[in-house]
Amino acid sequence: MSNVLQYSPLRRLVWMTVALFLSYLAVAMAMPAVAVHVSRTLGMGNVASGLAVGIAFLSTILSRGWAGRLADERGGKSGMFRGLALYGLASLLCLASSLPVLGHGIVSYAVLLAGRLMLGLGESLALVGMLAWSMAMMGPARSGLVMAVFGMGMYGAFAAGGPLGLWLLQDLGFAGLMAICVALPLLGALMLWPLAPAVPAQAGRRPPFAQVLGRIWGPGVVVGLQGIGFAALGAFFPLYFLARGWDGAGYGLTCFGLSFVAVRVLFGSLPDRVGGVPVALVSLLVEAVGQALLWLAPGPEVAMAGALLTGMGCSMVFPAMGLEAVRRVPAHLRGTAIGGFAAFQDLAYGVTGPLAGWIADHFGHAQVFLVGGLAAVLGAAITARLRDAGSSASHCRG
């Protein structure tokens, strides 16, 4: 493992992505398993399931600014290791929620929610820290590539983690699944520990977080609208299949993740070459088509195709709009910008869980994907406005 220190920056980025994949399995395996556990083992409804999935994003939203400032002031490596430690502690708390002494009622559910909140805090620190660390290592000209490659690790984990989490839930129970989720981020930390030292923080004036948000709110709103479709799929695809009596409930995230990673592999450097706005515009329209197929699916095959297209559409929105966001701030504020930008997506994830549960209870699971499709269309419209505004600004400068 010490040979990693001799790697080129690009090979180090790949190594870090592998570590991120293993660590993020703790998040990915838990997402569909938590929804099924709350619904079936604890006997609670869709709203409670959606809340248990989505509440992790509440602490992520509230801590993104702090995580970004920590990355800017102390370097991304420090925040990343703190985040991985919290991954393990959060999974341990979720494991404790399933202990027989707590029963299978409101106390167990409350402890589970506490673990999910801690997981969200860990995700905030880990993701922002790793992105800031890698961008400093690779240089600003390759920021889009960094976000694209890391997305392969994250959503590759979702592709594997969806069915794997449900399989482990069935074979080992919720406690067994959570025990594995405790170990995975520790493995990721061991892989990253001997890697290159933290990049020194850059000096410069650090304005209030609200001022940074004011510079990046346009790309942030777009990535938030994109996230509604993914959050709906992640939280309710298994329940959608179970409600329809279809087989293959765990493979929706696999279809999503495989197409997501394939697009990142083929087109990961595209935002750096052509700009983020045109890439995001096409991507959001593809996501809208995928959500429409999920909404109208007469059978599991069409629903799987919808998940596949949703993954293709979601794939490049975060790096495309993320590149637009970091271009709007100086170098010493990139960590804060990443944190604020990601908070918009977190907000979408956090709100979508319980809202989609309410929609599923009152109108059926399919209508959840109608909302996701409409959100993607709105995101495409806002992206087109950003493109027009950028063209106008260019003409004025000319």
C-alpha cells in the first residue's frame, strides 16, 4: 500500500475513488434496507420509511457550510477522515436500534433516526473533504473530472449496494447488515491513510457562507431539482415493486448505478471541455424521460428501463453544475462552494423522502416518479435560463 505514495495524481484519484466506493457502500446498502426495515419489521408506513431514509440529509444540509469551511481552513483530508469515522459510528448506532431490548417500536425507530442523522453528518464531511482534497491535488482545470470520477465511486456503490443491502437484510437481518456497514468505512480509511499528505490550505478572505451561496445558487437549484428523481427512486423503487407484486425490487438501483457509471466513464471530462450548462441541459431531459417511464410503467421491464435512463440523466448534472459553481468563487473558497452547492442536492433528498411517502400513501407509488419527472423538466428550464444569461453576459462583454 505504501507504493500508492509513488502514484501519479490521476492514479491517486482512482485509488481514492476505490476507497470511496467501499466506504460509500455503508450508505448505499442502508438506503433501501432502512425503508424496508421500517415498513416491514417496525410496521410503520411509507411516511415513516421516507423520513428514516431522508432524515440523513437534514444533518448533511445543516453541516455543509461547516464542512466546506473546515476543508478550506484545514485541508480536505482532515474533514474526510472525520467523516469516515462518523460513517462507522452511525452504522453502529443503527445496529443498536435493532437490539431486542429496545423492542420494535418508537424507541427503536428514534435510535435509528439518530443514527441516520449522524450518517448525514459523516457524509457531509467525507464527501466535501475528499472533493476539496482531490481538486487541490489535481488542479482547478480538472475539477469537472474530479467530480465525475468520484461520482463513479459513489453511484457505483449504489449500483452494488441496492441489491446487496436487501440480500444481506434477508440473510443476516438488519443488525448483521449494519455490522458490515461499520467495517466498510474503516477499510476505506486504512486505504487512504498512507496517501499523499493534506494539501495546505490557501490564504484569502473568507466571507460569510450566505455570500458564497449567493454566487452559486443557480447551479445549486438545478442540482437540487435533479436530485428529486434520484431520491424518489432510491427510497421507493423497492416499495414500488413490492406493492405491484413485481420481482427484482433490489435491481432498480443497479440499473441506475450501472448507467450512471457508464456515462461518467464515457463522458466524465465533457464539462471541462464544453462547459457545464449544455451537459446539464441534455442530462436533465434524459432524466425526465426516465422518470416518465417509471411513472407509466405497465411492468417491471419498463420500470427498469426508466431507472436506467434516470441514471444516465442524473450522471453528469452534479459535475456539470458543480464546475459552474466552483468557477464562480476564488480558489481559497472552493471547499465552501462545494459544501454549499451539495447542500442544495441534500435539501432535495431530505424533502423528497417524507413528501414522496405522503404522495405514495395518498396517490400511489407511481405518482412519486411523476413529481421527479416534473422536477427534472423544471431543472432543464432553469438551466436553459442560465445558458441564456451566460450568452447575454458574453455579448455585453464583447
